[in-house]
Amino acid sequence: RLVRVWLKCFGPRACPPADSPGMAARVALALATAAVASNAVAAGKGHGTCGHQCTVDGDCSGCAAGKCSCPSGTGRLASISCSCVSAPSNPPVDPPVDVGDSTWPLHWTADVDVWCYSDFSSSAKTARGKFYYDATQGKTRTDWSPYINGHDTKQVWIGDESGQSTYYVATGPLCLKFPITDPGPHTPVSIERPDWMEKCKDAGLASHVGREQVNVDGEDIWVDHWSCSLDYEAVNQSIIFQNWHSLGLGSVPKGLPLRVTGGNSEPNAQRGSPRLNSAWYTNFTTSALSPEDFEKPGFDGRLCIPVSASETEAFFGHKVGREHAFSPAFHRRAHYIPFARPSPHDLVRARQPKPSLALQGSSFAETMRKLNRILIRTKGLSSARCEDLPLTRLLEMQRLLFDARTPDLDEIYRESRDSREMLHSSLTLDMEQESLVELAANDSKLASKARDGACHEMVMWYIHHLSEAARKAIQQSLVLPLLPEVQHEAPPHWADATEHKIHRRYTEQVSCAICHVIPKASDHLITV
């Protein structure tokens, strides 16, 4: 059934096979690019709590005539469909309800404000920009000022370029480009059709929710609220899109989309798929757009880094798709693509299993002091004692180092079963950081061991997992913790499971540092 919807909404070039596991996510991304394109969103412009998640009407007191609207009911889909709306009594009867009125103009621009819940928490993010849409040219563009990474960002989708569909993203100094294809036959995917809600209704998946109001620059505009619900049983995933179009009874012409909301039952913040995301549009223009309005960033795309090559897939650890254009985690990682290639010196050091005598010491404490002196003397590198870095700052620096890692170096360590091997994925790093924050709040002594282990590991990453170019590039943002000079002892055998787990992890994290201690003197370790 989803395949039929896909065909009707986007044409035969975009038809994935029925068993394609990524199909539902692609429908979510393509149905409302303009509305749900970002992990970020913007507050304000008179919306109050309209667009916020809700469970009861009382959650919507900050939205004029606020009601909690749940187009898919209050059951399992409530968290991806329920949001606050303005629903005054006695809505107008005319014009008659007609899903055809929800069709977008063939070309239009508007300012966009968004409010987004990336996951199942109550935390929301914000951004603001301008959106451009042209169905006749098959192109979209969004300018964010700023994007969630703090930089102004330009995103351009060229839906039909010499038989290809290409997405360009320029943020800060970085520009990326990659093809937009169906994950099955890998055929190009065009931009969304202007009548996507009508096609959803034709497939029996859309319904009229009601007549409501959306505030536009202080004016309450009457709108028709429609919802389209897609269930993909193969991956147990549901996606819901809602559209509020003007009835033409105020200053906004009939049919213009004043709000669009998308919900996804399988959100993934790392891949740019939020749980509940609402966008509002104002200051429309519907005049024809020129090809120059969709100029590719990076000198017509020539300076944009292509992300379809196999080495790029190796850098990210997964295939790169259009959804990654909207992921802040992806952009943090992508920033270091230009610095991914290790230097000859990096490769020689990676293949050297033991450090030179100049980098060794007779005891743990002496060795850490020697290595710290080298770090302190490193030109351009800012450092601080591990215990002096606030935990939030420490974890921020840890994520920065992780994002800058070079896969080619880790491949050498894995093949040789070297103790310098990377033991984290992005997901496990997130989990460990969350555990450290919780531990710090409940057990300061145990947290100090976990913190010291993290500092040892971070120095190891900086020296052994970053290319020479990446180490230079990261210095402007990095404060590297120095190596703790005291080694923590193992807990007694009767200690609880948590203590033993923390110590096992600590032992892994200091394994590289211990290699710098001359073996014959290793029995002189200082313990606490």
C-alpha cells in the first residue's frame, strides 16, 4: 500500500520495492521536505504552545483556543501525532472542505519557523530560515539563519539533473553533495509533488481533521487541517504528516500551507529523523522562480565534497543518504572529511606496536608526567588537568575527538588487535556519556575513576586516532585533558557489579598509557 502511495505522490522514478526496509523513512523525508527537513525548529512568531506535544487540552493553554489534537487517536501513535492547535468554536462553513485546496502552488517561497522533538523526550530544538519550492523545475532550497550547528546553512535539492537527483548542503566552511536515490533499484528520487496530501487521500490514507486557526503575524487565519497516516508493517514503523492550508478568508490566499507537521514512530536523531516536527510558513511569494534561485553552493557545486564514494562510506561507517543532510551529528562528523587521510608519519606510528624509549617512564606517575609535558609543549594545543574540566565540557571535548577520528588508523589497530583499537560507536559513546553524568550525581568517587579513564582515552584518541591534519584542524576548538598521574586500583572482590564494571572499562581506557611504562618497573604503580 505504501508503494502505491509512493508512486502516486512522487511518480514511477521513486518507487522502492515493497520489502525495502528504508522505504517508510524515505516516504517521511520526501513527503514534506520543506516542513520536516530539519532537526531544528524555531519558537515564537505568535504560536505560543501551538505545535507543542500534548496529551490533554490543558497542555495547550498557551495556544489561543488551545486543544490537543490527535488525528491518529490517543493510542500508540499519540506521541507522533498529538499537538496543540487553535480550535475556536463556530468555525466557518464556507468554503466547502476540499482536499484539492491543500495543493501547493507550483512555485513559492516563504519564511519558515520550526519546532521539533528529536526523540521521545520533552526537549525541543529551534531554527529559522527561508524555503524555496518549484515543482516545474523540480528544485527546492532552504536557507537557515542559523542552522542548529550555529552556522548559516544552505540546502539545495536538484530533483532532475541530467537524469540524477542531487542534494547540496553548505554549512560554515563545509559543502557536501550526494545523490538522492531509492535504496532498492537506486533510481533517482524527485522532489515532493505539490498535491501530495490529495494523493494520500486518493490512496485512502488521509482524512480531514477539522477547521482551525493558525496565527500569521498577529492575524488568526482560518485553515483546514488534514492528516495522512502511513504504516509500514515490515519494519513496524508509522509516519504521520499533517497539513494546515489557508481557507482564503483573511489576508493569506486560499491553499497556502501555513503549518506542516510530521511524526515518525522510529525517530533517529543521528540520522535526522525527528519524532515530531512542526514548521510554520509566512511571507509567501508565489511568483515564478528562476534557475538562479537554486544556484548550487560551493561555486556551482564544484567545491562540494561528494559523499557517494566508497571511502566516504568508510569514513561515516554507513551509507550516506539524503536524511543525513539534516542531522547535526552527521555535520559534526562530515566537517573532518577533508582531514581524514593519514600522513605517512601517522601510518608508521600506527604500525609501531610499542612506543619509543623517549616516551616511556619507570612508573605510571613518572610516565604520565613525561607525556603531559609533551602535550603542554605542543604548539597550538590547549590543555587542562582532567579534574579541572567541568564534566559537560569534558564530554563535549570527547565527542569532538570522536567526530574527528580517522578510520584508516583504526583499521590498522583492529587488524593487529592493538590496544589502541576504537571501542566506541556513536551510540555506545552516547550511552557511556549518559552513564557518566548519572554516576557523577550519585557516586563521586566512582565517577572520578570513570572520568580519569575517559581522559586517558581522549589523549589516546588525539594522538593515535586523528590524522596529522585533523589534529591541527581540531586545535581551534579543543581543550585536551591531560593524563591523570594516579592509577586507580581494582575494587575488592566483594564490591558490587557496578564497581567492577567501571574498573574493567577503566582498565581498557588506560591500556595504551600503561604501554608507555617500562615493564620491569610496572610493580611500582601508585594506587588510590
